[in-house]
Amino acid sequence: MFFRVKKIGGRGYLQVVENKRLGATVEQRVIASLGRLDHLIESGKLAALVASGAKLVGRKLVDVSPES
């Protein structure tokens, strides 16, 4: 599974997508649509989602955001 930004009408929407191999072809299936990317970033929900996922897999995150 992975995240994908789907462009629709000039806006980006964040999706969780799964790849599945069927013979010689690969199909993608949208598991969840999480909403508009700009809204998720502005509200801090995207950062919270990534931090939560990192906790589940036992990894630490490094803050790479530019300093203000």
C-alpha cells in the first residue's frame, strides 16, 4: 500500500492505494480517500497521520521541514 495524490479539477486529493498482481497485469485499488491535500496539510492532520503510522511500525520520524 502507498499514498497517492490524485489531481482532479486542479486540486490534489490524498488516497491510500493497494497494488494487486493479476497474471501479467497490475491493478490498483483505492483503499481510502483521505481528502484534499491542501486542507490536510493546513490543518496538521497529514502530519498527525504520518506520526501515527510511524508509531505503529516502531520508527522515529525526523523533522525535515524548513526552519522559519
